[in-house]
Amino acid sequence: MNSINVSQLTSGIYFVSLLSQNRKHTTQIIKK
């Protein structure tokens, strides 16, 4: 169970980081 929770946590953090990066990209494109 712990290993599953850890994998879900890491994937969640990775997904959030990707979302934040995409948000920065979109804001830069909109500014341009």
C-alpha cells in the first residue's frame, strides 16, 4: 500500500509541475 501511495504522490507532483509549466507557457504566449 505504501509503495502505491508513493507512486501516486510522485505522479501527482509531476502532473502539478507540468501544469504550472504549461500555465507559464500560456501566459507568455498570451503576453506576446
